[in-house]
Amino acid sequence: MKKLLAFVLAVLVLFSLAACNAQAPQKEEANTEQKSGESTETANTDNSKSDQLYIQVSALGNLDYFYDHKLGMKIVGEELGVRTEYVGPAEYDMNAMIAAFEQAIAKKPNGIVVVGFEPSLDPIVDKAIDAGIPVVTVDADLPTSKRIAFVGTGNVNAGRTGGEKLAELIGGKGKVAIMTKPGQSNLEERVAGYKEALFKYPDIEIVQIVDTQSDPVVAAQAAATLLQKYPDLAGIACVEAAGGSGAATAVKEAGLAGKVKIIAMDRGNEVLEAIEEGVISASVAQQTALMPYYAVQILYNLNNSKVDITTDNKAAGVKGVPSMVDTGVVIVDSSNYQYFKR
């Protein structure tokens, strides 16, 4: 009986300690709100790993789409107890982005996450690697660089998914146009996916592929020109964020909402509002926050974990982390758009 009583008392003590730890006040989180294009840092000084710094470098920080990139960096920093920063120009400016990357290298972080917009970024990525700073590309890859891994959407599959949805919406026939920004690897892959899906339908004709310059205003003008040139246009497929909002503006102003089917890309507020209004039929949404989230996880594991794949991973040339992670897509339409609102 005494042994049983002692055991019960011990269990109660353990539960009391656990409850105290669970109720301990949390240190106030750092303010991570920022203006477009500025950097943000999240720190957890209570964690022994808090001296580690991971930086994401990107452009187009003014686009609503990149909110999720910043969110992913914030969340992973809090979970791992490391500092994170998001830096780069608010506009599409590769020279400014390279300058931001140079500044990131100068900070000697434990790893860099970069959106691989163009092959012109290869040299700066290689410079970081040669300096001993691991780099993971996200969203758009730089496969000819020395980057450690790529985390992002399987873009051909994303385009294929959008193409199948568009074909369904227009009944497998009609003229369609694709809106993109030429020369960007991830977007080229999405266009290829759309073509693959639409070419299965002999009665669907891709009449034109137009350049949005990743600018909603330019996209709206381009879509308006399409509607004038092809009055019987059945659908518009958009493979990047600016295209959807631009196409919606043009279609709405032309009084063709619901008649010309629009497949947008991602889950920006303007896209969701247009879905609610019936102007955009559907959007292919990426799970964007997962991109920097898993990229930092890979860099963190590279620095702190060891999976003994061989007797000597370094000598064998084994990194011990994934080289590619597909974060997937989901179709957003009138049936589920409300769950994507922020």
C-alpha cells in the first residue's frame, strides 16, 4: 500500500511540473509586420539555436502573393527558434535583388532561401555556396546553379491541373489564351502543363500567349486587347499572380463576367473577391507558405542534423537532405474560396 501511495504521489508531482511549464508566460513575439520590400526579422532569444540566421531573398515584395512567403519564414523561425529575415526589392528588379543577395552574404547567415526568377541569379547563388553558405531555391528553380535543393510547386502539374479545369468549364471546345511572363522557368513549366492538358481536346485552340510583365495593369491592358481581337474567346488561363487580377478587370469592364472563363493563379485577395463575384471561375492556388517553411527546414537540418546514410556522409558527398520538395496545388472556386480569405 505504501509503494502504491508513493507511486501516485510521484505521478502527481510530474503532472504538476508539466502544468507549470505549460502555463509559463511566453516571451512576446517580435513584430514582423513590414512594408513591401523591407526586411523582417523574427527572433526567439530563449532558444539555444537563436544565434542562427536564415535569410530569404526575393523580388516583387509588393505583390500580395509574397505575403505567404513572409508568413512561411516567420512560422519556421518561431518553430525552430532561429532568426529569419525577408529582404529584396518591392518591384521586379534583378539588379536590386542581386544587391540584396550580396548584403545577405555579407551577414554570413546559416543559409539563404532565394526565389530563382532568372538564370542571371546563378552567379550570386554560386558565390554564396563557395563562401560556405548553403542556398535553397523556392518557387522558381535555378537548376544550373550550385543550390542545395529546390522547394516549390510541381509547375507542370500545376499547369496541367489548371488546363483540365479550364477545359471542363468551356465544355472541351473554344478559343483560349494564356497569360504569363516569358523567360521565367516556373511559369514556362506551367504554360507547358496547360498546353499538355488542352492539346488533348481537338476542339480547343490556344490562340495567343501574352506577356503580363507580372504587372496587374499591364495584364489588364493585355486581356482587354485579347477580348477585342478575339470576340469569341472562351477562356483565359493565367499562370502567375498578376494575370488573374488583370484579366478579371478587363473581363468585368467588357461586361463578359461569367461568359469568358478565367483560371487565375494563387489566392490573392483580388482573386478571391473576383471568384466571389463570379468574374474568375477558379484559381490554381499554391501552398506558398510551405516553400520557405520547408526550405529553412532543409537548411536547418543540413546544419544541425545528421542522418547516417553512409559511414561518412561528407567524404561520400552525401548531403543528407532532400534535393526537391513539391508543395502541391489546390483548385479554389466558388465552393471553397471563403476558406482562403485572410
